[in-house]
Amino acid sequence: MRLKSLLLVLPLIAFVSCSDEKIVSRDTGTSNIGSLTAEESLEIDNPFFRESQLPFHYPEFDLINNEHYLPAFNFGMEEHLREIQEIANQADSPTFENTIIALELAGQVYSRVARVFFSMSSAHTNAEIREIEQELAPKLASHEDSIFLNDELFSRIERLYQTRVSLELDDESARLLEKTYRDFLRAGAALNREKQEKLKENNAELAILETRVSQNILNEANDLAIIVDSRIELDGLSENRINSAAEEAMRRGLEGKFVIPLLNTSSQPLLSTLQNRKLRERVHKTSLSRGSRGGEFDNRETLSRVLKLRAERAQLLGYKNHADYILENQTALTVEAVNQRLSELANPAAKNVAKEISALQNLIDEEGGKFELEFWDWDFYAEKLRKEQFDFDASQLRPYFELDSVLKRGVFYAAEVLFGITFEEIFDLPIYQEDVRVFEIKDHDQEVLAIFIADFYARPSKRGGAWMNSYVVQSNLTGERPVIANHLNITNPGDGEPTLLTFDEVTTMFHEFGHALHGMFSQVEYPSFSGTSVPRDFVEYPSQVNEMWATWPEVLENYAVHYLTNEPMSSQMLEKVLAARSFNQGFSTSEYLAASIIDQAFHQLSPQEIPAADDIMSFESSVLENAGLAIPAVPPRYRATYFNHIMGGYSAGYYSYIWSEVLDADTVEWFKENGGLQRSNGSHFRETLLSLGGSRDAMQMYRDFRGRSAEILPLLERRGLL
């Protein structure tokens, strides 16, 4: 049953309007095409009505236009419901095959269009796609309810569940039956008719409002991009970044000016080198004001309503609050467990921040600055302090981190050595945007394992942040093999210029490819368990493990070469890079924990406790005060009004990164203990964990890999929290 995974929105950061549609056309053709019947829709040459004819059923981007989405959704939902009714109303007694497997195979058209549409709404959106998204939101919620609240269907599933011991199912099949039954219960299948009707109303309104919040964040990030009048104000930025700002201004019809788009995090990357303190202040204050400054993009009222609806839904389903509902289905299991973990880390993180603030203030005073450290100063002076302590600054590294070298000699190289897979760029498959790249990945036996789509550059049509998604998921039942995409937001330097990465961007590339490996190595029977279909607080674990190879000496030495001279980074600089990994950990841990605690605090409220629109920001402030993280110089990574993670799959789940990092840090120690970058280690990790997706209990998979439960000490050491 894949509805939940299809409708789950990946972490959302920021959207801006689309100015370049190569594949996704603005021409809608017939104005009422979305309301055609299934029979009428079939008369249209719609690529979603059949399986893609390309290898691995790779999407036919060259044939897909905006006009195809609504007819495909309408037809797909109609067909899906017809299949559901056939399953629910069949005369034969329920069996695992005619009910559970039939559910796994239902909704193929719906699945195809949903995967492409929601990928495009993130990676290459435009005004029409956003309009379709708004129209679809309540329809998709209603479609989901019509399946999960189907009494006859649930009756069949419940009868199977009650007799599951006698069915003699293999482990994965038994787990699928249990998961399906639990998913229906959590969706309200056991509620009486009156409560189900309330639930449907709740779900429909939530779908509309969550979409509105996300689109407000997109639109406001574009609207509030910083316009700079003169080049001299950008002193400290690289030539590539200044040229990129000039090109963005040209695209907006602001010739002679410079435009700095906002990323969705509170902090903005350019603050680390921008000399102009007044401009730094303007950038940062603008960033923090999003969603709470009044006007059409203000999210406070909508956010308050979303939180209340979630809390009401949770209580309707028998849970104390939304966090209680979400965490039951994660490895953390309980609100208490998450609160304890976050509180254990908050105090030592705040102590580290206090030391870092003192060091930065000393540097300001030594330079004769007559001001107190503010949040718009942090990155700028932290970079100076890094240079002072480790005798290098971040800008010195960039010539050694050319994109293609990092990708092929770093990310791919580590995977080749560890897992025995190989990569070949291919050019005969269609793409949705001109700078997207496609790779064929072969396994150690030279069989094609997966197709990998690399979409690395930022553009106005693409949301911020970085993410992985699956266009096709692996399943032995369907015979499908994976088509996986990674998306980053690296500034395109312009024609003929090399793409030189920051070290954070390098780490992000390794991180996202860790997600890709999780999807590619999947070897499960059922689509519901494929790849990254694991608990939210486990899904970040394999990707965080893959970050290890970014600084593994053998890998770093292989890709960190100067883009002009091809000279390797000196051993002295390599040592400094490795030594500097623990630098600024108080800040990074505290800003992350602050966002995680805000997420939990809002979602642990009852409906009656949800703050009104005018009280949203004061509630956030009081939460940070109580947690000991109300630090003026360290704002939360996301404030509630532009915290797009919690509009999607990370509501009450942003803690997942630090939760997973416990496993990650302990796994790094295992690799060190067992010889590091070796095929035998990669094979063990793949066989016991990466290949199994969600087909087994997540923590049992970890114990099978590690030989014991995870220990927290490696994480505390890594983050300097002992």
C-alpha cells in the first residue's frame, strides 16, 4: 500500500518562480482537460497512461507536458478506486494474494504520475504546476481517505491480520500484512462513521493549508531576494558569486544591479565572506522575517490552523497529540524518548556556544570593532577565527573542490571501492532541464543496477535545499529496478567557468548519494518496503554514514585536486581540513537542536493549547528560552513560519537527523575498527542493511550490522559535547 509514501512531501526549503520551461510547458491546451472522464482521457496521447518505453521505465520527459498531469491523476485515481473496489467486493474469502498483494499492485497510473509530478513541483516548477498542486491537494487527500476508510477493504485486511499466524507467511510478507493493517488503523479505518467524516474534513483542509504554507515560503523567498545597487557592496564575495548575482538581476530585468536569492535556512552562506556589515544585517534580518512580516505570504494564521488540525486529528485517532501519533511509527516510539535525547544534548551544546561567542567577541575586540556580536556577524567572524586557528580559510579550499572531480573522483570513487559498482554517464535519455545529467550504474557483476539522475544546480524553478527522490522503486514483485535522482542547489558559475564547491556542498553531495545508494541497493519483494521506505528517524542514517568518505584520507586525496594545475591538495592543508571538522560545532548543534525542539513543542500541544496567529512567534521564543537555547547570536536553523520540513514528512520528525547521527557516528567507528574503505565492509553494510529497505525492523537491522545496539559516545565526541 504505497499511498502514504507517494503523498509524503520530501523536506521542503524554498521555491521561486520558473522562468525556463524546456520540458514542462505552460501551454495547457484544452482548458477543461483536468475534468475529462477516464474514457475521454484515454483518447489523449498521454505518456502516463502506459509504462514508459525507456530503460527501467525511466520517465519520458521529452513527451511530458503540464497538460498531461490532471488527466493522468484523474484517470489514475479512477482506475485505482476501481481496482480497490474489485479487491474489497470480491466474493472469494480474503487471502494474502487476493488482498494484500493486490493492494501492492493497484494504482500503477496513479503512482507514475504522482512520482513525476511531485518531483517536478520540487525540481522544475512553474506557475501552472503550482496551480495544479493547489487543485490536487484536497483531491488526493479525499482519494487516500476513500481507500483507507473503505469498510469492506479493511474488513478483509483485519480478517487476515487476525489469522496471520495460520497463514504461514515468510517474514517479509508477514511484515507487509502487519504494516498494512497498522496503516489502515492509523488512517482511521476503525473509527465510527461520524468520526470518519470529521477525519475526512480535517484531511482535506490540511492538504490545502499545508500546500499554501509551502507555496508561501517559495513565493516569499523569491519576493524577498536581496537587491544590491553596487558591486562594491559585495566586497568579499567571489567573482563567480558576484557574476551570478548580476545574472540573476538581469533575469529579473534589473540590469546594473545584483540580486542575492535567499536560501530557506535562517543563516545565509554569503554571510561568511561579505565584508559590508550593514548588508549582512539586512540579509539576515530579511531572512528571519519570512512568514511573519504581514502581507500575502504571512504564514502565522495558516500555521496555527495546520497545527490545530493536526492535533485534532491525532485526538480523533486516539492519540494525545500529533507528536504522539507520529512517533509511535518511528524507531524513537515515544515523545518522552525524543524529549530526553534533545534535552541531553541542548545543555552541552549551549555551553559550547558560550565558549564560541566569547572567542568571536574577542576577535571583534582585537580588530577594534566597537559592537557586540550579532547573529549576522557569526559566520563572518567564525570564518576569520577558523583561518586564525587552522591557518586556512574556506575560500582556499574551493579550487580543490571542482564539481566533476568531487562527483567522479570522490562520491563515485568511494562507492566503487566500497561496493564494486561502476558509473557511466549516458546521453540518450531525455532530461527535464539542460544541466541535468544521467548515469548508468552497474553492479560488481556488470549487470545494470540503476539509473541515476544528477540535478546539481540552483535555478529559479527549483526549491532550495538538497534531496533524493525515486522515479521508479525497486521491487521483485513488479520486476522494477530503481531510477533515483539527487538534487542540490549549487550556484551555477556561468558559461565557461568552473563549478567550485564549498566544503559544505561537498559533504552534501556525499550525503545525498548515501540516500541514492539506499534506493539503488534495495532488494525487496514489495514496493512498500523499497529503498528509503523506512522510519523517518532511520532514513537519514545511511546518508549520514556516506558523509564519512568525504574526509576519508584515501578518498579526499583522490578528489581534492586543483582545478587548474591538477595538483593534489597539500598534506598540510588536508590535515587542517580534518582538524577543523570539530570547529563551530556548538553553533551548528545548537541551531539544529533549536529547530528540532520548536518542531516538537508545537506538535506536542493539544488542540486547545495551539497558539493563535499573533502568538506563534512568542511561543517559539518561550520554547527556546525554556530549552536554554534562546541565544541571540544563534537563531534556530528554521523558524516556525518558514520551517517547510514540518509541512511534509518531517512534522514532529526533525529530530531524526540527530537521532540517526547516533547510529552514524557508531557506524563510522565500526568502519575504522574493521579497516575502513574495503569491499568486505561495503558488502556487509549492503547485505545487512542497505539492501533490506523497510522489510525488517530498523533497529534489528542495525544490530545485525553492528553486532550490538548503538552507543552514543561517538556522537558526543564528534560534536564536542562530552
